[in-house]
Amino acid sequence: MSNGLLDFIVTSSLYADYKIETNPELEQLVKICHNEVRFEMFCPICRNKKVFMYDGGIDNSLIKNIWNGLHTIGSINSGYEKYNPLESIEHMYFRFKCSLNECHKLEYVFVRKGNKIIKIGQYPSSADIDIPQASKYSKILGKQYYNELKRSIGLHSHGVGIGSFVYLRRIIEKLVYDTFKEAETTGALTQQQFEYQDDGEHRNGMEEKIKLLKGFLPDMITANPKIYGVVSKGIHELSENECLEYFPVLKDGIVMILDDIVAKKEKERAEAEYKKSLNKIISNLK
Ligand SMILES: [Zn+2]
């Protein structure tokens, strides 16, 4: 979704903040409340991805005021005096409904402090939204890493940055190493090439390793290896906020890799099935 505010509302962890003062945030707020933007999200009741839409929460007259302000020249953007239409607002509450059944809701609450809003609550929790989704990966990850993925999502939903990030990092490392093992069996890469730079001395960081696995990892990941450089940083180099910010990107990367593996396994299964029925017909023909 290209609506930064909406993205913040539905994916941020507790106590994360977002500046909402002028544009484009105010325009994004109007768009959300006018139901001009919808988004896909895992519905914990449908147990599937569904489209969600705005279902109320923000006072209509506030939205009207903001809309008028945005469409009257000289009011908000070039105001002689800084006018903040949210000044009188203490809390913001957003409710979204599932497109399949409007009784399935997502609810989010924010407190306004100065020009920022801070998430102070949501229901269902992002752990409830994310963890059921994770269950389909339990076989690929194995029990230990699957539990770590769940713990990581749970910690992030409670605003724990470094803790959640460390677990996610271990999972990325595991998946990248598993992928290397696969590349090694095809003869595309040796352990030495994977672990060390050309000088044979300096170790490759995560960014280099991901570059080397082009063709074996999803293209979206090998095309943006820089993001994964953060995985190579030591714990003491990471800030709490940096971890919270990187979390969704790394998590989406992990999901992409896992989806890729699921699709490959499904293809192998279908091919084996096909071979079996083919052999049966051939042997019947004899
Ligand atoms: Zn639903």
C-alpha cells in the first residue's frame, strides 16, 4: 500500500509513533476515512488473507474540516500560523472490517502527543494476525525455528525491537544457509566462495551471501541485498528503533523465501504424482 499512514496504523508495533501534521499524512487520513484505500490482511476468523476496508472510528466532522482545509488555498500548507487540525484531538480510533464478513473487525487506538500519534492498542493483536499465518511454515522451519518465528512476532507486536530482531536474524541466517547447501549440491557454489571474499581472508557478510545466491533465492531478495546487510551487524551496533523499523522488511523477506520453498515442494509433489500416473498407463499399455 502506498499510504504510509495506513501502513503505520495496521503494521506498527505498540508504542511506535508517526508524525501526522500536514501533508501527505492529512490527505492520507482523509483517504482512509473516505474508504479510498483498502488493504489485504490475514483475517484471524476467516483464517485467510482478506481485503479490509475502513469501518468508522474517526469523527466525521474532523475529516470534513481537514478536507476543507486541504482544499482551501492558503489554509494548511502555506498558513501564516501553523494550524494543526488535530490539535483538539486526544485519541484516534480506527476500525476496519473484513470484506467477507463485516463482523470480522480490526481495531486500532492511538494517543496524540504534539504532532505525533502513538499506538497504544489494537485488537486482534498483531501476534494473533501473524502467528496463525506462520503455521503453514512450521514443517519447513522445524520446531525450533518455528517457535522462534512465533516468539519474534510476539515480541515485535509488544514493541520489543532488539529482542524480536535477534530471533528473526537467526531464521534469515538459517534459510540463507539452507539455500547455500542447495546451491552447493548443484555445483554452483563452494563453501569457500560462500563464506569468504575473493582474497580468501575476509568473511562475506549477509549482503554478499545473498548476492551469491542469485537464482536460488527469490529475485525480490537478491535484487535488494543491501537491506540484509543489517543482519551482519553486531547486537551492540543495533538501536531499538532501527530493529523495529527493519522488522517488517525482514519478516516479509522470510515469508517470501518460505513461500518459494512451499511452491517448489508443491511442484515436486505434482511432478511425482504425474510421473506415477504416467507410469501406470505405460505399464498398462505393455
Ligand atoms: Zn474475515
